[in-house]
Amino acid sequence: MANDWTPYAKPEPETGQFWLKLTENVRGTVPKVKVAYVVTLCNHCTNAPCIQSCPVDAIYQRHDGLVIIDPVKCTGCKNCVDACPYHAIYFNDGLNVAQKCTGCAHLVDGGWKEPRCVDACPTLALKFMEDSEAKYFINDAEVIKPERKAKDEPRVYYKNLPKRFIAGTVYDPVKKEVIIGAKVTLTEVPSGEVSNVETDSYGDFWFEKLNIGKFDLKIQSDGRSKEFEAISTQKDVNLGDIPLA
């Protein structure tokens, strides 16, 4: 078949596998909604759990860091599918082999400077770099599962991953109009870190890129105030229309 790249990989099924998966994350509630798109794929970990789980040494890491499942050696035990914390390994029932992103190793070895996904991305959202070249670029980048960074040492980094937000609209219930320029103070609990914004021309305020935790919020305008305590950011928070009487 046209996509048989043995010894890098056997043909991928037409449906059911997502070696590079695009996930849409819709956050918040109407009208305070944000949408983010996150690409997930094999992290080609330095200490890859899939390599450690394979009883027949069918999974290996190349000198360039790409992790490959040898389709000839693979016996179909599915250990690696269960071991991957990133859910990046799929099982091909027809061929009885585990499969995943290869980093387009067949193209890289053939002279390509980057995998097909990077080459095809119209917004240049994906980059493929040598470690030495990437150091400056990933200074402020994150991994998809930070709790596993030290253990797995994943090699796929993300910038601008969606964080939590707290938002709302402040209005005067007597005048029945939004309040512009109200001071809104957000305090993280228990760190005490404080952030301040003012409501915009629509009476809206947004606090973005928040950690998961609890926050106290205070709204003040012309001697009036309203407070919210221990707002949880387990999910994005839309406080809705807030009357300031």
C-alpha cells in the first residue's frame, strides 16, 4: 500500500487512528466563551513508558529522539497502548500491531527538514527543531501533562496552552446600564497574589491565564462594592451579569 513505510510503520487504517489529533476545547458559558485548539501526538519521550513496557524490545528511540515501534518485531501484546499516559498509541487489529506517530522518520531520513504536519500547517503553529535550536524557544513553553514531565521527559512542548479564566459583566440595576471603569480585584487563595482590571465599555471584565485553585474577587465603583469568595477555577468561570447596587 502507498502508506506502508516498513520498517518505520505499517499502513495506518483509514479510520480510527489519530497519530496527530486536533482537540477543540470550548471553555466557559455564553456569552463568556473562548475556544482553543490543541494538537496532541506522541511526545517521543526521553524516558518513554512505552519502551519500558515492551517485552520484545520492539520500541526504540533513535539518536534524533524519535520513538519508533518496529512493526516487524511487534507481537501485538498491547502493553504499550496501556502504558502511554498521552493516549498516543493505537492498535491495528487487522495487522496485530501497535501504531503511532513516527515523526515522519521516513521523510526525515529521506532528506526532509521537518515532518509532514509541520510542512503542511498553514499558520506555522507547529515547529520541528534540534534540541540546541529549541532551547531559546521553549523557555516559556509547557508540556501537555506537567505532572509527568520529570518522569517521562516528553519532547513535545506547547506555547499558549489554554488556562482558566474568570469573567463577568457589571451593571447598575437602577439605571439599567453597564458600569464602565469599575475596579475589579482578584486575589489568589492562599498565595495572596493580586491582579486588577477595570470593566470595559461593555461592563465586562476578564482575568485570564489563571491557575487551577480558588480566588476571591471584589468589585468597586463609586462607593459601591460586591464580593465573591473562594471561586473555584476547576472550570472556567462566567459570573454572569453582576448588579452593583
